[in-house]
Amino acid sequence: MSPMIQTTFGHAGGVSFVGTGPGDENLLTLRGADLLARADLVVLDREASGRLLRHCGPDVEIVDTAEHRDAVTRAVAAAQAGSAVVRLCPGDPLLFTDITHEIDVCAKADVLFEIVPGIPPATAVPVYAGIPPAVAVPELRVVDAAQVEDWRVHATCQGTLVIYHGVEEAVSIAKALVAGGKPDSTPVAVTCSGTTTEQLTVVSSLGRLAADLKHSGVEEPGLIIVGDAVSARERMSWFETRPLFGWRVLVPRTKDQSGRLSDQLRSYGAVPEEVPTISVEPPRTPQQMDRAIKGLVTGRYEWVAFTSANAVRAVKEKFDEYGLDARAFAGLKVATVGEQTTKALVEFGVKPDLVPSGQQSSEGLLADWPPYDSMLDPINRVLLPRADIATETLVAGLTELGWECDDVTAYRTVRAAPPPAPIREAIKGGGFDAVLFTSSSTVRNLVGIAGKPHAVTVIAAIGPQTAKTAEEFGLRVDVMADKPSASALAVALAEYGAKQRRAAAEAGETVRRPSQTRRGARRKAK
């Protein structure tokens, strides 16, 4: 059996050197993600690659190279003891890195090793900057500035020249290339933090680079791209021109509730940060829910109405406790309010019979709810598993329609603990570009646990009632969704961001995020 087959099937320990790619955590290769999932030990620079640990199992051991100088020794010892070790390497493991000496250590210790390439920054970063590195050019040359002794050699490059580790010396490199015969009008771009939402690109020419970089804030890690291909950026830039590019957006919901919303915000270029404002807990006494589940199974109800995904989860947990499944809903009519509630119910295995055709609210549900008809409905009772703070609107409306309601506390909502101090300071100090409020309670609870958002922060509200609550707290509402859904709210914020970008472009001004307009922000950014 070959060494690599042994490593793959776990018959012997080994070290896998996995390239993390250019910066964006989602550009990790499938092979890299698979190895992380099966790793016993991971060696990495946590600050640079910590987000990739989400691919790992719960019992993985972590060694941070910033804290442990003997990381290689520990990796070798673990591999010799039979552990699967992953060494995360920035970029591509064998492209302008110092990982080769670690590989030599493994080879000398007779430890099995594997090298997993990463997407190289040399091609990925220019593409994310809207620069085609090797389209209609005769040459693509990639060099490490630290290894170049004479730039005249590279001044003769007829295509695109990509330079690693040269951002801090960019001006002197530009002068050296001009001195070597490169025209001073040659386009050049300097991109830092490439492929991430912190990406920043300065486009200039070799002759003007010193002036254009002076207050730009570019720093390592970054690349210098030299050649006519840079000119294509004006029409091909796709990443940094997204409507919310680089916006730090506060989402006052739990990760479970905000997964799809955060993904949608990322697609617009934003950096979402989930901060839960409420905590969901079981009822203080379970007897009421126990009776409700028993009544649901024995035919006590004609309808069950779910007004939140949390209510669906609460009923499912009771079902699991009693060994029941979705078949217990047979013969029942089920109503839901809202996209997330409907999604949770469908995932449970139940298709709702009634979803509001208009507004996704208790009022919208009542507008479509049929009145009780003794000739058509053998039972006149409705089960409403809800939060302990639910309003009486739905119960009152159903009663007027002739129905009897069992309004049952399925879960309690309590204010979440305050977020960490840096988050609170960012909220109050203008560190966030926008806040998405998806209900009145999120407004009240966020202000209660973290303070009022800064005046420069864009406030986005899901509907009129939420906007009214925000205004009662002295907040200026800038964005409101055209329909009460989290997805529509994200779209509205993206449209607002796009409008701001267009206005800046028409005025010939630099596009700045809201957080960059607060007093002192420009100075701090430097």
C-alpha cells in the first residue's frame, strides 16, 4: 500500500500542507476542506486563517504558530503517533512561501506528507480586481520582490508582471522599472487584502504611483500588477463595485435565524455580523405544551397556526420527545406567517394549507382566514403555539371569526446578554455601516443591551411598525423594505448602497462607506 493511500484511509499518521488560497475563506479547495474535516491536529496562523476552522470537527486540537515556536515539532510528533495533521499555509504552499523547510523536516523524520495546492493569489487577486492577468497578453510573469536584485530584467516583460511582497517598496520598484526602460505611462495597480471584503485597489501609472499611493492606506498582504491589462479594470471591475462592498452590517439575530440573510448580504459585498438580541428558552412549566401536543394528536383541533420559526421548533422538540413525526399533522389544517416560518415547517415535513396572500403578519393571516362554519368544520378550535410575549391581535381576530383559540406558550423570549465590549463600542461609535432591524423587539433589545447606534449608521427597518419604534428611540430610519421580509430588507439596503455609489461617482468623489464619514474616521483608517 502506498504512503498516500495509507494516509487517506487513516492507517498511518501524516501531515497535509494545505494552501488556504488568496484570502477569501470560500476559495479553499474541496480537498483542503475534506482534510480539515478529518484532522486530529491543525497548525495555522489563527489570525490569518482562523475562519477555516469551521470545517473541523469538535475535538480537533489547534496549534497557533503565533504562540508556539515549536509548531513543526509538534506536528511531526503527532503524525508519528498516528494523528492526521493539517498545516494551513497562506496562498499556495510552494509559491513564494517559507513552508519548504517544514516539508523538509517531515521528509527527514520519515513522516508521510501531502501538499495540497491553493488557488494562487497571482491569478485570483487580479481577477477579483477586474484585471485579466493573461488575456491577450504575450506573457505572465510572477516574481517575489524579496528575491529580485535587478529590476531591469523585469522591465522587459511584454505582458503582465505580478509582484509578491513588494507593496511597501512599490514606489521604489516603479522607479526601478522606469529606470530599466519601462515607460512611465505603463498602467499599474496595487491591491491589498485581495479577494476579501477589505480589498483595496489603487490604479495608477509607474510615473504617478508615488502620489497616488501617498494616502491610500494600502499595505501587505498585497500584489503589484504592472502592464496594459490593468486598463481593463475600468470595465471589468466586479467585486469592489458591489453595492455594499466592505460595509460592516449588524444583524441583530442569532446565527440560526440569520444564515440566509447573512449570505445574501455577503453577495452584495457586505460583512455581516450577527449579534443576538433575544434568547429563546422553554416555558417555565411544560404542562401546557404537553396538553396541546396530546390534543393535537387526539383530534382536539381543526387548525394549527405557526407565527414564528421558533414555534415550529418548539413543537418539533415536543414531537421528538414523544416519538412523533410529521404524520401527526394528518387531518389538520396548518397556517403559517412569514418565509422563515414556512421554510421551517416544510423542513419538518409539513406543507402549510394557508399562508397570507398579502402582508406576512397576524393581520395578513386574518384577512385570509375563513370564518367558522359549523356545516363545514367539525371542530371549531385552533391551536396557537407562540411566544410568551405574543400580541392578542390574532386571538381576537379568530374569535371574531367564530373560532375558539388555545393560545399556548411554546417558548419564552428573554433579552440576550450584552455583546462583547468591542461590538458595543462599534455600535455606539459608528463602527458599523448599517443595522438591519427585523422587528420592534430587535430595536428595543439592541438599544437595551448595547446602546443606540451612531448617527452615521444607516438604519434599515423591515416595516412601518419597526420604523416607528426606531424613531421613538431617536433613530433616523434611512431604509425600509417594500414588503415585510428579511430578504426584501437586504435588497432595499443594497439599493440604497448602490444609489450612494452612483451619487459619489456622478459628483467625482471617492466612494466612502457610512462609517468612514464619522469624525476622525479618515485619520483612524490611516
